[in-house]
Amino acid sequence: MNKCTTLGLDLDGCITEAPEFFSAWTHSWPGRVIIITYRQDREKAISDLEQRRIRYDDVVLVDRFDAKAEVIAEFGVSLYVDDQPEMLKNVPAGVNVMLFRNEGNFDFADQRWMLSKETGKLVC
């Protein structure tokens, strides 16, 4: 993997759901780690990351869904992880994305992803 590769991570619903995994991943990642979060309190976000032992190079707060895609393009993120399909919708085509499963986006009883008409398309 290229050492210039930048990893982008969402905080709530991803890092908060599996902090040990994301701690190990960020500490072993050879490139930059950018946290992109839909929050208003930067100090609280940084405190939450430090409590979970997450290595990061920058923390960027956004206030609208499409802003994450803008930050991803601006910082040259090549792999991005989020739990909300709405946040992934406008990510540039050259960026690899991972949808992190949790109770907010997956119905465990029904064993199906929960998507809106804006983010999902049924194929038969």
C-alpha cells in the first residue's frame, strides 16, 4: 500500500461502535488518517477519539451531508468508512468506500440493509 494513501473515518456509528478495531487499524495505517464527523463540538470529538485511542492527523467537522464528500476530495482520501449511505452518495468515483453495519442501517431480525429511495436501488 502506498504510504501516501489517506484513510477517512466517520466517528459516530463507526469508531464509536468498534473502537478497538479502529484503534488498531489507525495505528497500523501507513498513511494519513482523517476523521470526518457530523458534529458541532470539535473538542468533544477530539476527546472521544483520544479516549478510544484513535490515531488521527486531522479532525474535520461538517454540518451537512454532502460536505463529507467535499472534505474527502479536498484531503485526497482514497478509502472512506461511514455508516450512513447518505454520506457516501456524493463521494467521488475514485474513492473506495465501506459501509459500516450497525443497528441504524441494518435490520438484524430481517437480515436486510435499511436504505432510503435516495440511497438504494432494488435490482432483480
